[in-house]
Amino acid sequence: MPYPYVLLSAAVSLDGFLDDTGPDRLLLSSPADFDRVDEVRASADAILIGAGTIRADNPRLLVNSPERRAVRTAAGRAEYPLKVTVTATGDLDPEAQFWHTGGEKIVYTTDEGVRRARALGIAADTVSLGTDLDWRLLLEHLHDVRGVRRLMVEGGGTVHTQLLQQGLADELQLVLAPLFVGDPKAPRLFGPGGYQAGRLRLLETRRIEDVVLMRYEPTAPGTGGSASAADRHWLRLACELAAECPPSRTAFSVGAVVVAADGTELARGHSREAGDPVVHAEEAALAKIPAGDPRLAAATVYTSLEPCTHRASRPHPCAELILRAGVRRVVTAWREPDTFVAAADGTGMLREAGVEVLVLGEYEGLAKAPNGHLVG
């Protein structure tokens, strides 16, 4: 299911703390960075914090700039983003500023948490995620029911940790403040546990007065049948590569990317690449990787159109090439229509051979775009 774009935002000390243990909140950002955060808030459809952050900081969580709010309303958006919190227990203070400032609010909680929050008279919509908190269900609900396309997450550390560990964060905006906390009882940004493999990609660094902003995005593919934020990044790239294909009346325009388990891009390709009128995208990409490369066994192939099972131009269709290469995971955007081959079903062929295939239908329109002359 489609999810919003999930942006994690946090400021930390040089030794990785979000706050100290004093009675007042430790201000880590500079005034100019607070203004940047206000700009990012204004760009979001919703802002999410955990219930622990409400209890610890009592934030209002507003867009403070009247000019930015005016831009939102002029564009037909609500003056303030939707405010969202998550709690397993429903233990919320009905007097907190979060509930009495800004626009709409929503609480995601458990069955038991709903009963408690409603008994407390919390001024917000309350949605149960079942007996346990389910981040994927929460993101689906925000996207499909509340129309949220861009979600800003401002903490706390437990929320950030869970979203990163489950591969659900599209971007991390981290501000590094020039001070140390040093108190082992103080809250840290990230907790222990299993994170995705590999290095994150650095998108930007920027000095803002005496702090430094660093923007990262995850690159490591997901595992098994669950799509990660990185899977969506790579599949979008594959769909964009399809637009580079020379147009044809007799073949689809397709893009493909092969990515190792640690997020390293091994190769990319697109249909009719380098003047070859019959080469397919997956074929072009796999040909650039040495046969027997040990990274292929744990790699993921991203392709805008499911791999073919029949072709007249080459002895081996792309689904067979993927199997020969030893790849065990494929992510695609679009099932092959009957335009040239009836009931091709590359997805079915790969799954029968034990390959995990994910079809992310929210990218189908992007995959079809360079093929409009073929499929209408």
C-alpha cells in the first residue's frame, strides 16, 4: 500500500543526546535552524510526535510564521498541518498544549488505548491499530484516509528508532549541535536493535549559524515481502530510467537497477540502451555485473515492468536471466499487459522459482508514462 513520504527531523548533541535531564528542555538548535524547522513544518501535510514527547516537552507543534501559514491557505491547504501522536497505552494529558493549539489532531493507539484516551476526553480523533501498534497500518491510514502525502516526524527517539529499524523512513534530517550532554540517563536519539544494512546516502550538509544540518536517505533494500522506503526510492529511479529509452512501436520502454543488500548500486540499464534496438532493461543492467559476483545472491532487481518470460529477439527472457544470475528478490511497478505477449506473468514465473517479487502498484502510472503510445 502507498505510504506518505516520511521525514525524520531531530537535533542532537555531539555525543548523540536529544536532551539533558534538567527540568527545562535543552535547546540544541540555533534561532536560524528553528526557522528552518518551521519552514519544513509548513511543507508537511502532518507532523507526528510520540506521546512521550508530549509528556516531556509539552510542545505546541505549530507553524509559527504567519506568512507560511498564509501560503498554505492560499494553496487550499489547512492553515496548520495535521498533528499526530502515537501511544500504546492512551496515557495522555488532556491539558497539554498539543491538543489546544493549531488545527486537527489524531491519536493512533491500541484497542485499550482508545478506551483510555476517550475516557480522558482527549480533543482529537482516536484510531485503534489493534492490540499492538502497527506503523505500516498507521502510515496506510494517514495516506489513504487522511490524505497525507508528506509526514514530518519530530520524535522522540523511540519513534525515530522504530521507523528506521522497520525501513519506513524516507529521509533523516539531523542537526548536530556543538555541545556535550554526557549524562547516561539523558534520552538518546537512536536506541539499540537491528537496523538496515549499509550506509545512508548523504544528500546535503549545511552550516546554520553554529549547528550543522545533515540530510540522509536510506539505500539498503528491504528484505522479504515488505517494501522499505529505500525500495521505493530505487523503483522510482527504475521508472525514471524508462523515460530515457528511445521510443518504439514494438517494445516497451523499461528501466532497471540492480542493488546490493548494503545499498550499493551494482548496475542500471534501460531498454534499447547504447543503440541496441532489442536489448531489455534487466538484460542491460545484469550484463554490466561480472558473472558470479557474490553480491548478486542477496541483491534486489528493480524494474519498471515485470521481467519478460517470452521474447523473439534473444534466446533468454529477462526472468530467466535473473534466475541465472542468482538474484532472489525483485521489485516491480507494473504487470506486463497483453500488448505483445498474452499472459506473460514474469512475476508468477519468478515466484514459482522461489524469488520474492513485490509489485508496488503506486508506481504503475510512472512506469506507464513513457509507454502511453502503446497502452493508451
